[in-house]
Amino acid sequence: MTDTPMIVSSRWDEPTGHTLDGYRSTGSYTGYAALERALSMSPAELSAEVKGATLLGRGGAGFPAGVKWGFCPPGVWPRYLVVNGDESEPGTYKDRILMERDPHQLIEGCLIAAYAIGCAQVFLYVRGEMAHAQERLAVALNEAYAANLVGKNIMGTDFSVDIVLHWGAGAYIVGEETALIESLEGNRGMPRLKPPFFPAAKGLYMKPTIVNNVETLANLPWLVLNGIEAYTAIGSEASPGTRLVSVSGHVNRPGVFEIPQGTTTYRELFEDDRYCRGIRDGHELKMFIPGGASAPWFFPEQIDLPLEGKVVSGAGSMLGSGAIVVMDETTDAVKACLRIVRFFARESCGKCTPCREGTSWEEKILQRIMDGHGRPSDIDALLDIADNISPGPYPVASHPDAGLEAIPFPPRQTTICPLGPSSVAPITSAIRRFRHEFEAKITKRDLIAVSAGAHS
Amino acid sequence: MSEPPRKPVMTEAIAVTINGKEIEAQKGELLIDAAQRNGTYIPRFCYHPRMTPVGMCRMCLVEVDTGRGPALQPSCMIECAPNMVVDTESDNVRKAQDGVLEFLLINHPLDCPVCDKGGECPLQDQTMAYGPGESRWVEEKRHYTKPIAISETVYLDRERCILCDRCTRFADEVAGDPLIHFMDRGAATQVNTFPGEPFSSYFSGNVVQICPVGALTAKPYRFKARPWDLEQVESTCQGCSVGCRITVESSRDRLLRYNGVDSDPVNWGWLCDKGRFGFEAINSEDRLSGPLVRSGDALVPAHWNDALGAAAAAITSGLSTGGGAGAVAVLGGARLTNESAYAWAKLAKGVIGTDNVDAQLGDGLPADVVLGLPTATIDEVCTPGGVILYLGPDPKEELPVLFLRLKHAVERDGAKLVEVVPARTGLSRWATATVTYPPGEAASVVAALLDGSADLDQAAVAALAGATNVTVVLGRPSLAESAASIVDAAAAIVAARPEARFLSGLRRSNVMGALDAGLAPGMLPGRVRRADAHDHYTSAWGGGLPESDGLDAHGILTAAAEGRIDTLILVGADPISDFPDRALAERGIAGARTVIAIDTFLTESSRRADIVLAAAAFGEVSGTTTNIEGRVSRLAQKVTAPGTARADWAIVIDLAARLGRHLGVSNVEDIAAEMARLAPSWANVTAEFLAASGHEDGVVLPLPVSETVAHSEVPEAEATAEPEPDAAEPDADVVVVEAPRVLPPLVSFVAPTPTTIPSPDAYGFRLVVNRTMYDRGVLLSNSPSSSGLADAATARMNPVDLETLGLVTGAAVKLIAGDRSIVLPSRSDAGVPKGTVVVPHHRSESGPTTLISADHQVCDVRIEVAS
Amino acid sequence: MARFTQQNEAMARDIVTRYPRAKSATIPLCHLAQEQDGYLAEDAMVHVAELVGITPAEVMGTASFYEMFKLHPVGKFVVNVCTNISCQLVGGEELLDHASSTLGIRPGGTTADGMFTLEDVECIAACTEAPACQVNYRYFHQVSNDQFDDLIAELRAGSRSDVPAHGTLGKVRQTLPSDQIANVTPPEQQSEPVWIRRHRESAEAAAAAAPTGGVSA
Ligand SMILES: Cc1cc2nc3c(=O)[nH]c(=O)nc-3n(C[C@H](O)[C@H](O)[C@H](O)COP(=O)(O)O)c2cc1C
Ligand code: SF4
Ligand code: FES
């Protein structure tokens, strides 16, 4: 990874990178120097800098952070910053590393954001299952409080802010920002409706709240130290900087990589020596999920697309959380589809009818097909149930051989949040492309002898 | 789910297009409501106009175009905005609604034939109207063990539940008792209680009513009837004086169910459980079904003819004793309809000629105070941003739905509420401030508060300081504290805030109607003083009226105890259990030569009567009733009274005849017409007027008639027939008043000379006797579902006091007042101030009223450790 | 198994002070109870309810939503094998089957000696290190069947000090003594932060001084 710019991953291999001393003495920049610079600027100047750098959100939606901060209604106080460290999207593994290996980078990012937005409190919401990350952050926060980097009159200025470490208890949906807020209020993590509950206006305790992903905030120290120009010099114009991608599945070298945003293609990522070094030995790419389990699938035709938000959504999927799951020809499309649908069925919060009932119905039908009890009407039933969750044409990649055009992202929804519609992604993706696999299981009762599991 | 749409808040009228038709909506109004108000009903399950919308069920999805093309949006969450274009019937909408219904049905048991809700089930109805024909579901449905009792009265069948969040939202945001909750997640989500902690809310029955399927059922109604067998009429609950509107539903001449009606000024569709399940007492086997007369130690059934004859003879002989008309006294009347109350007033004051008449049993406030203070309606008290001074009993226990309204006003509408009470109440959690006072000192505490005293809770002082819109809820906080001390507090409020307006906090069902009808000493029908109206009624009724003000309940019972009352008539009154001084009530009843009781049950008092006349109860008589606001609404007859029990007014007419006088009326209509003609506060409130459209919620007395016109000369020619509440011209409210053309003036409050309260004895405690929703009173004891709900009596004391006595919660204590004492378990309660002890009324015969002397302003007790 | 010990109650009260509203401490307190007892007992939920000022039904409503809260006793070690897509592709289901036979229980079950509970879980964010599992929320990456068996043997033998008993998450907690907390008050008591006000006022002053137009800072 030598010639890749290291904005957020520069201390991952430093044994002391997670300590305050290590943060100050290792990595691609000096820890807490950015905070000092930030405090010398006005909050407005700082926000302008972040906005000017087009720091895109890394949690999934890819919304520019600086623009989001600007949505807080003027004159309404307090404002809260909530850090989304709930990382649970299948395929995604990046925020955990950031928290475990470089906690001070995240803390400094929080401080910079809090100063710019005007937050008196920051809640760092870490996924419940990540005990090690919680521990590392707790130690780092204790160090930072002791060093007057957090708390009252930080670095002797009039800037005071608390960062409270909080953790969840296991529920994927809590990654959705309004569910995260509900959870932080001590409730069941069920999403709120947007409108009217846009967090920037009515968030935590109904007060203006900015929810940002861990990686988004981790970019801030480097960005503030190096400035807009240095940041935008990396990546594409629409998507500057780098981003972390986690590539898993059937590649020779799965891993988390920091790549320039917007310019790197999937092919480079899969094949380049710096990255995954090819599809696993002797196998061919069958399909890949370009942005987490919620994303519609891509196929070999899409491999030359760059990891650029607009391009990917135009092609029928999304960059999402930067989670790329690669599947070779040994993969059973129905089985993979069932596994992802089962995930959404299990993780549906149950608040809205179509998702609560629809996802578990989808799972039951798919399970039945897998078990050899499929009925011919099941495929249409699946598609129609999907249509009742996400009405109208569902985003899907083009299939030139079959003369099918791409349907761009995002999908429509009868649900409250995108979780329900996400369950449709594997269904429409798999059925449109591999209908024959479903039919084979249904009509021939022929359990195609494909294991989605075997090591190569 | 026939809930009416939310009343729009008038902001700015805007045009919205629904299905091609332009309608007028208010900016910010929810689309689902605006559509319904304009004739387009959008199907829904989770939306309830009286609760926060949650947008969960997704049934109300419609296509909304705000300029960026049509998109499916939940109409229960979308606020109307200018130029919005809405389609509620497009193919996309149909498809989405079909989809939602199918999703709801896949796990629904479809056991409609055995479900209580079958026939009135929104899920069933909407499936017929909007649903897909056939089910594609071949998987196994969700299963739960059969119904679980989530409380004493409510069952939950989780299989039928569609997770609309109505019951759980109600429990949390309306009732304030979040004891049922969603549990688990996703498709496994269920509504449940915490183990061992049932949904014991005073308002639990409402969840049965608002459940859009048959998941929640009420024990008293389960499997009793099918909706299509039920007949219903609208009426007004008589469980307490709030006057919630209800439907009275029966089948085969038996009451089976009451449901709340959404009356905007009063109950918003809610009922308390005591009211909702009150029909059980009416159906009770123990109801009196015919007259009884004493034969030795026993009361034996008699013919009406004989019983009425005996009663008339007793009255006649009473009149012939040396005491004159005053030797006959009438206690009670709050159970009556307005018309029966008026008939009793006419009989007592016009025929018998006694003014020893009192509808209250020493547990209320003097009639001239209740009727004479400037009044406020519930809506006025609950005005958003208003300031409320609450001086009365625990509203959650005694005026439950008023409690809901007050809670809502404070919690959601920004009203400030300052409680001045002897101990914290069920409302204290929401109150801006709760100021506790030692019994007897309400007046001085209120005066100091309004004066901005630095010694008191500053939040309370700040809330009241400079508020120009103070409304006051005024009732009797404790039976052990005299009415006089509360009257003094009212006087202090009037002195400090002359503009303050009052809402009565008296609890007994139609006490307001009874007082209005003149069933109080010194009063005559129509909210007028006896002295002012003597001539008016003399000419209208033909003479014989009392010449001086009579005795109240305390005076009557004292006189009876001293042998000065010959004939004591108890009209639905049970002084032995209800009068604060039990010993005096017992002596009074023993001291009267003849006691005549007119009642629906044998009570502690009527058991000791000589003649018992069986009366028809609620649901068995029609007429009108008056709530705490002075709001008159209609009561409907739905079933026939048991046996030969008769309506009170009919008994009165008969008694009058036997006393040699024709009352001049022969049915409810006649009485109502006479009241509208003669009784000043009733001017123009005729049966037709009440039946007119727009008056479904009743009308508040007196009608807004300019006093000079209504209560002095009304030139007949200028009078118009029908007042128009909304008319711009105040003159439009002028009413027809037939002869006599000059009506006496309505009573107004005159502050009495303040009473002196003894200072507390340093070692003693001041007793507070409060009422609770569930007690061991006659009505509840006759309601199978509620009879077990009264908790055991305890003496609640401040933890510090308890500790000083060296006791822990549960230890038995002896409360001693003079030579009387009772023993109770103690209970530590930080909501009770030091030096005060709170004991609930109506648990057993040796209750706290055995300690109280009606001659004292307060009741001081010593507390000892009981051996 | 029950209410908080005195020491834990003190910690619970301290945690509550970190939040503008007490109810926000519900999940952290449930974790604390689970750390104390190994699972979330009913009495503990009642105690949590008292400490944050809600009803036990509300605590249970919240707790039962989340996977990690075990409302019934579980094994000393909860073994979570991920079978979600990234793991499934490289052997997650096989690892689960293997775990099942090693432990002699099905997913969801607990061994008779109360040592292990096995769970088939969703993605645990170790996708590039698949197949992965957790024991009491400690990660094990790229786990082979043999490695799994060794791990179980060590846990059984009590030789894995890196894996605390079920319920314990981070072994170090954030310490936030109340005198270090800068500014935790209920939202309605908060106002414009000082540094924001300072910059706003100086920007306004600058704008007032420059009559030709707004200088925005
Ligand atoms: C079902 C669902 C799950 C999500 N999970 C996560 C998550 O685990 N982590 C995350 O940062 N964002 C997640 N998001 C996105 C958040 O809602 C939110 O957009 C994000 O945290 C904003 O941060 P950003 O602007 O910095 O990207 C999820 C969204 C949805 C709909
Ligand atoms: S779409 Fe699913 S996860 Fe999202 S709110 Fe609805 S039920 Fe909950
Ligand atoms: S009524 Fe609108 S979503 Fe349920």
C-alpha cells in the first residue's frame, strides 16, 4: 500500500498508534496538531473548509459532511454530534479498525467537528459487540481528558465539549441514523420518519443533531492540517480524498484498503497487487456486491466502473459502506440471496408492516426453495412481495446480453427506512440474472451441487 | 375506528388538490385529517387523531406531489402544504394498500367468527374494501399461546395483533402508564407487560376500544355478544361529574358495553375503567327491583301503592309536628337526572316547603360557591399556554378524564399547572409545581403563593406571577378538612386575581345538576338564591315556599340526631358511608323518626330506612345531566329498569299527588320545558335546543345571554328563537323567555368571614381522607370486574415521620382522635408531607370517617404503634 | 441474581450523570447488569428502571430489542459464529456445523455444564478475516476447525485470560468524574456555546464596522 495516500490508515501498523504518544509521534501527520489549527480558526471558516473539500459521508449515503452540518437551524441550541460506530452492514469492516487502531484520530475528528458545528456534547456510539474498540476508545478518551484535549476549556481556550462513549447492544438497524438516536435515548432502535425527523433539525432529544460515520470524522485531522487543495488533489473531483474499502469473499487477498476515491476501478481493486491480487485461484468472477449487503449486485460487465458514487448509482447500485463482496462461479446465487435476505428479515426492526412481514415472508419462500419445496409461483410471488416493499422498477445492473438496461439507484419504498427495500436487492439481482437457478431448484427439485462455502 | 378527524388548528387556509378536487386545508394540518374532513377517508390502522402519529402501518400511503413528481407518502405524517396534489386512488396507491393488507393478513389468524371484533373490525372491513382476493401465503403463521390477561380487565391475543402501536402509545402518552410495551424485534415483535407487573391502568379499557383488530378484549364483554346484535345510543357517563360522552350498548334489554365518544370539549373519546365498566353494577342481581317497607327488624317487599302511601303519610305527619316544614329534610340528589332533581326540588321546596335540602353530603362545597364563582370550561382551563391552579382532590382518582385533559394540557400544550394539595397526587408528576399544605391552611398558602411569597416553591410562584389567565380547579381535597377552609382559599384567589375563573372539582355524578336544580339550602332552581327567587317561584309554583334558608347535610344530620327531624328522605344518598363524620350520620339516621330512601341498591344507610323505594338507574331513564363545567348533555334510556323500579321523577310526581298536590308536570318533557321556562340558568335550554345539530356535546349553562336582557325585562318582540353560538351579533343570543318576564339574578360568590383553623399540635398528625378510583363502595362492589381492584387501606406517612416512630412500611399504626381510633398498616410515602397522614375512604366500616368530627375544621390525630 | 450490588449501583448512578436525560443510560446500565450477573435478570431490569426513571416494561421493551441482552441465563462463554455472506462464502456455515459438533449443541443451545452457548450470528465486522467468530465479544479471525477446537479446550481449561466472563465488554471504562464533565445538562438548559457566541459577536461587530457589506467569518 506504499503509494496509496494514507489519510486515515497511517497508524494501523504502528504498535503504539492507538496511544496518545503514538498518535502524536507516528503516522502521516502529528496528532492533535489539527485541533490546534482548528481552534485558531472561526467555526465558520472551519465549516467552510470541510464543505470546500467535499468530504463525503462514509456511512452509506455519501452525503457531503460540510453541507449536512449547515442544515442545523440557526440559533437553535444545543446541537449534538453523534458518531455512528455501529458498523454492521454485512461485508463492512473498516470503522472497527479505525476505532481499535487509531482511536485518537477519531477523537480529534470529533473535536474538530464539534468545534465547527457548535456542539456541547458528542456521543460516540460504538457497536455493542466491539469490546476491543470500546476499550481502546475508553483508554484514549481517558488520556485525552487528562491531557485537557477533551472536556472543559480545551487547550486553554473557551472551547468545551464532552465526548461520552456509548455502546449499543446488537441490532443492525441502529446503524440507521434516526434509529441510532432512538437507541441513544434509551429506546428500541426503531427509525423515525423523515420527514419530519431529519436529525439536523430534530434529532437527539428533538434537538439539532449531526450524525456522522467514524470514517468520515477520521478524515478531519488530515484534512484540516493539509487543507482543501491537498485533499482534493486525491481522488476524483466529485469524490475527493480516499476511502476505505473492505473486500471479502472469493479474492486471493481479502482486506481493508485505503484507495483514492472515485478513480480506482473494481478491476484494479480485485486484480492489482496492491489490493486483492485476483479472484481466488482458478476461478471466475460470477458477481459482486459493490457496497454492502444492501446494494444490488454487479456482474463481470460492471468490473471496469470506478468506485465513484454517481457512476455506481447510475449503473444500478451504490457504493454504500465500501463493502465489496466478491463471489466466483462456485457460488449458489439462490443460497447467497437467501443468506442476505435472512439477514434483513432477522434485522428488521418490525416498525413498519411491509418490512416486518415482507422480509420474513421472502425468507420463508427462499428457504423453502432451497429446501426443495419451491413452487412455480414462488418466483413471481417473491418479485411481487418485493414490489410491495419497494414499488416500481428496482435498481439493477444492466445485462447487455439479455438486452436489459440498468435501473439507477435509489429504489422507492413503502417502508419507513431503506432496510426493507434493501432486502429486495439480492432478490431482484439474483432473479434477473440467475432465474434459471431458481427454476432449477423449483422444477427439477435439483439441489444444484454448489456449496457457497468451500475454501478454494 | 370511527374517530373523527383532528380539529384543525387555524393557521392559514391553503388549497390542496385531492383526487382532482381542490379542497381547503389548514397549513400544517395532517393530510389524512384534511382529506377526511373533506369527504375522502384514507384507510389507516396506526393513526389515531388523539395520539401522536407514528406512520408505522403504512396503510395510509397516498401519492403526494409537491412539485417533484408523485411519491408514496404516509398521509398520517404529511402536513398539508400549499398546492400539494394528492391522489388517494391511483393504481400505485391501490397496489401499496393491497400489499399492506396482505402483509397484515399473512400472520393474522382469521378467526373472525369467534372474535369479539368480528363485524366491527377495521382489518376485516378494509380487507373487504381494499384487500386482495386470495392469499398466496402457504407458510406457517405466527403462533402465540392463547390470550394472556394483561390486567384484571383486559386480555391480549397476540396472534391477532397487527402491531399498530395504538395501545402502547395510549398507555404511554395518554394514560401515562407505560406498562405495556413492544417487546422483541422484527417479525417476533409483540405487545406485552413486564412479568408480574400487569397493565393496571385506570384507563386500560380504552385500549380495547382503539385496538383496530380483536387483539385486546375486555373481560366484561368477551364473547358476550356480536357487534351486529348490539343496539346503541349516545349518553353521558355518570361514573363521576366529568361527563364523558359514551355509547350505551345493549342486547336483549341488557347493558353490555360502553364505549367512549370523541366529544371534543370533554373526553376526546377516552373513558376511565370505572366508568367504562360501570354497566356491570346496573346489571347486578342485587339491584333493588321494588319497594320495601320495614316490618320489625326486616325490610320486606311491598306494593308501590302501600310504600308510597306510607311515605306520604310519614311526610304529612312530619309536617304536622311542631317543627313545621323543616321537620322534613331531603338529603342527596346527585345521582338524579336534572329533571328528577328539579322535580325533587319542586316537591321539597314548593310542595313540602322545607329548605332543609342538600344534594351534597358534607363532602362538597357550598352551592353558592360552586355556582357563584365565575366559571371556566375544561377547554378554557386546558388552553395551550394557560396557567392552572389546582386545588382539589387527586384528579386521577376522582375525576379521571379531567386528569387526562390536564395532563395533556401540561405535557403537550405548554400549560403550567400549580397544584395546591395536602399530598402529592397522580398529577404531580406532570405538574409545574406541587405545593403541599397542612390541612386547613389552603387559604393562607394560596394567598402567599399569589402574593409571590419567597418562602414557597419558586416554580409555583413564578408560574402564577403576572399570569392574567389563571383558571382554577376547585374541589375538596380531603374529607377531613372542612369545606370552609376551601371556601376561604377561593376567597383568597378571588381577592388576589379577580379575573380568575373556576372549574368545579366536585366529583359526584350529577352534583352540578342537582345544585343547579336547587337541591341545596338557600337555593332555588336555576342557580338562584332562595331569597332572590322566592317571589318568582311563589308565583310560578303557587306558594308554600320556605321563608328562610335551611340546613345543609351537616345541619340536617345534627338536627336529626337531636330529634329535630321527623322525616328524613334519602334520595340516592348514603350518609353513613359518604358523610365525613360517620358517627354523626349514624346518629342522624337513628334519630329521625322515619327514614325514606329512594335508591338503586340497599346501602348502609338505606338498610336502616323504614321505607325504601326502588329507583331506575343510569341507562334506564332519559333526561339530561350537567357536568363540572355546567355542561348539560342528554342521557338516553336504553334498557328497562329491573322489576318495578321507577324513574325518580315519576316517584316524585306520585308522592306529590299523595300529598294532595299536582306537580304540574307529568313526564320528563314537561319538566324540561318548565325548567327552560322558569329556571334562570336554564333559560332557553329546551329539549329541542339540546337536540339541535351542533349541540351533540351538550351546552354550557347559562347560555351566553346578556344578563341584563335575560335576567331582567325581555321585550318579547325582540326575542329570537334560536341562539347562534357563532353569530357575530351578541344580540342573536337573546332568548325567548315566557312569563314571568323578570328572572331573578344568578347567584354570585360572596366571600364569607374567614374561619379560624386551630394550629396543629406539635405531636399530632393532620388527617387527610382521600378517595380512590377503586373502593369498596356499593357500585364497585357490584361490578365483578372491578370489585377486586381496591387496594387495602393504609396510613400513608412521610418516611421521616415513620422513622421517628421507629417503624417501617407495613407496620400497624393506631390513629387516635379523641376517644375514637382505627388501626391500619402504615406505608412510607415521600409524597406525603411531614405531619400529615393520608388514609383512603371507603375500604371498611371502621374507616377514617369514624375519626372525623364534622364540627371541626380539621382532624388532628395521634399516631401510636399498634400492638 | 438481581439488583445491582452497592458498588455497581454507584457506577450506575455515575453513568446516568453522563447523559442529558437519564433514560439514555438504559442500555449502558443493562450492560452493567449483564456484566454483574452474566445475563439480564428481571430484578436487574426493575433496578435499571428505578435508576433511569422509567417502568420495567420500558426497560424490557428496549432490552428485548437487542441481540446482546440475554433475558435468561446463558453459558459462561457465548460463542458467536458468523454465517453472513462474507463468512458463508469462505466456510462460515461449515465452521458453525463444526462448532455444533465440538460443543454438542445446536445453535441457540447451551452446554449442559453451562460453559458454552452457541449462536449463529449476523455479520460481526470481520468480513475480510472470514470465517470469523467471537467468544464473549472477543474476535477470532480466519478460524480453522482445529483452531476452534483448541480455543474451546483452552476456554474450558480456564487458560484464556483474554476472554472475560459473559457480560463484560471493555475491561477499561471511560472514567468521567463529574468534575471533569464540561457540560452535561438537559437540553432545555443549554444555550449557545461560548466560542460560537464569541465568534458570532466578533463577526457582527466586524460587519457593523464595515458599512459596505457583510464580512462573514
Ligand atoms: C439500515 C441502515 C443501516 C445503516 N448502518 C450504518 C452503519 O452501521 N454505520 C454508519 O456509519 N452508517 C450507517 N447507515 C447510514 C446512516 O443512516 C447515516 O447515513 C450515516 O451514519 C451518516 O454518516 P455520514 O454522513 O458520515 O456517512 C445505515 C443506514 C441504514 C438505512
Ligand atoms: S423498513 Fe424495516 S427496519 Fe426500517 S423502519 Fe420499517 S420495519 Fe424497521
Ligand atoms: S395510518 Fe399512517 S402509517 Fe398507519
